[in-house]
Amino acid sequence: MSKIITVLNRKGGVSKTTTSRNIASIYVSQGKKVLLIDFDAQASLTKNFGLLDKDFEGASEHNICNIFTDKPIKPIDIGKEGEIYHILPSNKELERLGLDSIIGKDTKLKNFIEDMQLLDFYDVIIIDNNPAFNTQAINSILASDIIMVPVEPAKMDVEGLHGFLESTEETLKAFRHKIEKIIIIPSKYEENTRVAKDYLGILNEYTETFIKEKCPILSQASFVITKPVPKTVIFKSADGYNKSTYDYMHENKSQISISSDKVKTLIDDLEKIAAVAM
């Protein structure tokens, strides 16, 4: 059954784009048909494929803003031969778009996916989001079956998670929408620091309880906290070559500076995160 996954957190720098691209790479490697939607005006995901966001502004048939203006939009093929791997790229016009005057602005993405019958073609649609809780974030939630929330085990991030969950709950309530699953992904984990261990413990111990007590609609969804994803130079190295970390590790095992055992563990952990969503 096809799934729509939104990768979302209003905190920046928590690996939303990295997570989106890695799980997409894993699904593509499994033969799934994958569509990425870059719903962030910063266009980090778009740039991560070596694409120039300015090429998709204005009258471009690939302009993400067309979702809100009911104009045709065409995805870009980013797959290798034999792969069905596409992206709807973003650009800075998404930030400037005057959304206040658009009727039904909060469900435009959901309607676009349904009207274009995208789930009849793609196995997985993954939406990468900006670090804010705005119209784009609401669109992503209302279009999705699954919410992935990368969270760094650090003071501000963990404290901010509760506010994000409450905002998500308010959105679900206002639009009478339910999701199947919420997946918390501890990211950029530094296992050698006490503070990271302490806040990872807080995430594991209190997050589900908070959802059950404060978020009655969200609590109906399956809840998962994954194994933490470590902070490692591999992620930056992969970005430097416009690769997902997952693909980079497979293609450059002999050149990676960390041990082969750690590479294998990281590959396995990323695959488990992708599997949880499906």
C-alpha cells in the first residue's frame, strides 16, 4: 500500500533533508517508485541533487508554487536507468507566495496528490519541510499518513518537541485528520557526551507519555522512537558529492574514514528507520 511520509520539525538543523534523502534512497534501492517533494523555500533537498532552485521559478513547469495556484506541475527524473525516482523541486518563490488570499490553502498539497492520482503510480511520497510550523507544514501534515520527526538529543530541541507535537495535534483536530504513525528519530547523536545521553533518555522516557496525556488524536497513531543516528563526518562527505549518505556509504566503503563495522551498523540502522515507516 502506498504511503505519504512527511519529515517535519519546526527546529532547523536536525537532519530533515538528510533523513528525507536517505529513506528515499533506501526505498529506491528496494525497487520502489519514489517521489520526493521539496516543500522548503530554502530548497536544500533540491540543491542536494545538484539542481539550481532558480531554474524552477516563474513559468517553469517544475515550479512547486503551482500546487497553490492550481497550475500544472511536472516532476523531474533523478533516478538511474530502471529506477522510478522523481522530485518536485523547490525555489524561493514558495516563501514569497501570498497565501493569505488563497482559498483552501491548507489542503492544496493533499488535493494535488489526490487529483493527480499520484498514489496510483508511486509507492512512496516523501515530503521535506522547512523549519517552521506554517501553511506548508500544515499542508504536509494533512497530506500524510506518517510523520517522521528528527530531533537532536539536546536541551532546546527536546523542549521544543512538545510544542511541535501540540501544534500537530491542533492541526489534526481542526481538520479532522488522522495519521497512522509518528516516528521520532534522535539525530546527530554524540554518544560520548553525557548531555546527549541524558536527553536521549528524556526523549525515550517522556515523549510517548506526553502524547498520551496531551495529544488525544496523535495518541491514536502508532508511536516509534528509533535508534539514534550518530553525528559523523560521513553525512557532510555525502553532501559534498550530492549523494545520500546511504548511497555514499555503499559506493565508497573503502574510502570512508570510519571502521567498516560502524559503516555497516549505520547502513543497517538507516534501513530499519525506513522499514518502520512501511
